[in-house]
Amino acid sequence: MKALEQEFELLVRRHKSTIYTVCFMFSKDSDEVDDLFQEVLINLWRGFSTFKGESKVETWIWRVSFNTCISQERKKKRTSRIPLEMGIDLFHDKDEDTRQIQMLYQRIHQLKPFDRAIVLLWLEGMHYDEIAAIVGITVKNVSVRLFRIKEELKKMSNH
């Protein structure tokens, strides 16, 4: 195996959970999450040899993952799909913590993709300057957007 391929494989192993976290925020369907993951890997590979290290590798991975998922989301909206549902959820947990997390997840999924990305990074515990570098806006804009997103989430009803 070539050195570049080995280096890429190591990078993917180290940051696999980050990539999956982003993909999971853009879809509830496990097959679609896997498809998004594959698209992210393709885009990471395409840019890997030209990555100059101007930002941290983690920032680059977040950014490529978000941009890929947002692009796929836009493509998905242009084509209509009929979801296949069984009508039951055998793994649905009924405890209060799980319900709270599911409610937050449902509300976050109602946000626009860009806002979803910002709130995900914030929930990951990233500093505003890191979020700004990943999504390509100013730190002040991150602060304003997060305030508005939090207000929007509070106003949402449970569906």
C-alpha cells in the first residue's frame, strides 16, 4: 500500500466518529448515513493530497463532512423519495432522558442544514472560533446565529 493511502487510512480511523456524527445529524436512516459517510470519504480522499495544513486536520474533516452532507441534502430535496416504514420501532426507549434527547434531535432536524451544522458543533463542545473556521463565517456571526438557533429551538413544538 502506498504511503499516501496508509496515511489516509490512519486519518479515517482516527476521525471516523467525527464523520459519522456529522452524517447522523443529516439523516435518520442508517443506509443514508452510510451513503453520506462514503461521499465524505470520497471528498476527503479527493482533497487529501492537496490539504496544505493551513487549518487543523480536525477542522478540515469537519468542514468537508459538513459541506458534503449539505450538498447531498440539497440534491435530496430536488428528488422526491417515498420512505418505507414498518410502523413499529422495536428499539424505542421510553425513559425520560431518551425522550428529551429524541425531542432535541427532532427539533434540530427541523433546522436548515447550515444551522444544524452550527448547533452540532456547539453541542460537540467546540469554541466559537473553531466553529467559525469550520463553517466559514465570523466568530461574531457564530454567536448571533447560535442565539437565534437556540431561540428557534425553544419555540418549536413537539411533533
